[in-house]
Amino acid sequence: MALVTFDAVLGCLNVRHLRPGVWTAPNLKMDYPRIFGGQMLAQAVALGAATTEAMTVKSLACLFTREGSTTEPLEFRVSATHTGRTFAARNVHAVQNDRAIFSAQILMHVEEAGPDRHDPAPDVGYPSEATEQAMNMIPWTTRVVKDVNLRDPAVGPPDYAFWTRVEDPIPNGGTNRDAEATVHQALLAYASDLTVVGTVLRPVEGVSQADSGHRLHTAVISHSMWFHRRFRIDDWCLIHQHSPTLSGARGFGHGHVFDAGGAIVAGFAQECMIRPIN
């Protein structure tokens, strides 16, 4: 069962302008003291859209510099480093009690036409062939390929894939296609943050994602994301990820996201801290 509701996730995308260069947005309310990184990623997408016109997010490069508190208000300090005809760049620093907890460089882009190709999607079967598994921070449908359980300490390959689809009503942007696309981008960014640590730990004997906070201290250090094509997360998307390395208390994983037709719609990479608790 998810720890948050879908309406609460949508609510955290409601960024609000406080004064020149400063914005705020609500935290997800839950019985957990630390802000979920996916919330910050989703809010970065929303801030990029709110501070530009007729553009959608092309990429995010984010750093998680300090744990954020779910009980303290957020203040986002946004600067416009570039605004051109087709590209724009925004820097975002999230602050609580005058301490920086998160930063993001956001690149925005006007939709353009041009050559189009992509590598084929991996052959993992159909959503109907995957196993439905609840993920505690994703309040919509998730189906895991090959029934992999990231909480199982058994050794496995450093790979993980799941299908996901939002079945709740998503706000319709009406004639504003960019505003509608922003919500779908934000929800995908939110979901991309949850399972990399578990993927990194799969080849390590005797530990798993279930040991976070008990035997292991884990946290996301950085997360980057690229959006390649428009997509809808209320249709099936496949999140397919791999971790090539774990060393020096840092794990690394990357992934691609495919739509139901097999086109690559996004990619992401994450570095996380994984430190034994002594």
C-alpha cells in the first residue's frame, strides 16, 4: 500500500510564486521525516515550466546536498540563466531554514521537428505478463518484470524493470499541450527515483533495499534525467534500469523509459550513497 495518495502527489506540483525569484510548494505529508527525492524532482519539472513559456523540460541535473524535512516549509530560489527562442535554462536551489537541501539545473526546450529514430525496447513481454507489486511511494499501478523483489536479499543481476500506469484522472491541459506534458513529465520524474538503490544492491549477497535505515544508510546524491519524446503516463510506460558499479560507498544506476509502443521517451542516471551502519 502506498504511503501517499495520488492527489497528494499532484498537490506537491502546485508551485506558488512568493516574491521575485522565490517560489514555494507543499511537501508530501506522510509518517516519515525525510522528503522523498522524487518529490523534489517532480517539483523541479514544475518550476521549469512555471518560469518559462511554451517550453517543456529537456533535462534535469539535480544534487541532493542535505536531507530535507517533511515538516518544514520549502523555499525555491530560481534564477533565469538563459532565455532564448528555443532553449532556456533555470537554476533552482531548495532551502529549508536557510540551508540548501537540493539544487537543479533545468534545460527547457521548444518542441521542434527533425529526424527521428530510437533503439528498440528490450524484450520483456507485456504489462499483462508482469507481476503487480505495490511500491510504497508510487500511488498508481506498477507491474514488475519477472516478479523481482528488491527487498529479497538473494543475489541477482543488477537489473530491474517495471511497467507503470496512472489510472487516476490526470489534469487536462486543454489547449495548452505544454502544461499537460509537464504533469506527465513530473510524475515520471517522481517515479524514477524509487528503485535505483535496490537495483544497485541486487548483486550484493545478504543485503537488499529492505536494509535501508537498519543495516545500511542510503541516500540519493545526484539524479539526472532527459526527456526525449512526448508521452502519457496514463498509458503504460516501461522503466528499465541497470547498475554497472558499486564502490566507495557510492552506487550508480541508469535507465531508459519506453512508451507502450516501444519508443524511448526518457532516460535517467542516479548516484546514491550506500554506507554500512556500524
